Amino acid sequence: MSGSHSSNAPPGPPRPKAPAGPRAALEALFTGTAADPIRRALWLDALDQRLRPHLPPSLAAHARLANVNGVQLVYLVDSPVWSARLRLATPELLDVARSVGLDVTQVVIRTTMRSPDPGTASPRAALPMSAAAREALDAALSSLRGPVPTGSEDDAS
């Protein structure tokens, strides 16, 4: 029986039990190189939270740190107006970033149509509907709700 395992061999060190459930998934996310993007995203979010209080209050809800790319802070804003206001706040923002240990020299601003901070997104206000549009909508909805008006198929021919 060469090559077979002997039952007298001492057992190896006990293997740790793998955790089950959501905690196992979370631990798996933070192991190995797969965790690098997650760690970077968490770091960027924490950095954004440190820099945000130094933005003008009206601007803070419309700008979000998207990346640190070498010597650049990359910000997303939700309209060109906020881009101009962030440009005015750039010197103070760079000073604060340097005070937390970043070696940055410029701020790059990207404009997006989405709200940069999902927690502050506000739905657009509905535009008022014209009377004709309201009547057409009501007619379409009533045709979907109720049975076909009285009459037989013979009447349609």
C-alpha cells in the first residue's frame, strides 16, 4: 500500500472554520489584491468627508471628490455653475489637502449631469401638465382600467 495515507500520522494544525454569511463575503472583499479598489474607494470617501467642510456650504452639496491622480484632485460637479464656484474655492481646497498630507498642486473639475453626492440627490420638480395632456392621460388610463365599453364585436364591423 505504498502511497496511501497512514492513519497513524499526526494531524496537521487545525484549519480555521470559514465564516458563513455576510461577514464571510465582507472578509473576502478585503483579502488579497481584489480589495485594492475597495480600499481606495473607502479612502477617497474618507478624504472627501475631510475636505467637504472646507467648501462653501452651497457648493458642498454639488461637488464630490472623485479621485486623487498624482498631483491632481479630481472633483465632480453637477453643473457648470458649480464648476465655476469650485474653481474659486481651489486655493483653500489645495491648502486643506496639503494639510492632510497630500502633495497636490491642482484641482481638475469634471461636470456631470448626475448628482455627485447620492445622499443629496433631489428629484426634479414635475412640470405642470396642460389640460389637453391631462385629458389624454385620463382617457388612456381609463381604457386600461375598465372593461371594453358596452357593445359587441359585431358593432365594430
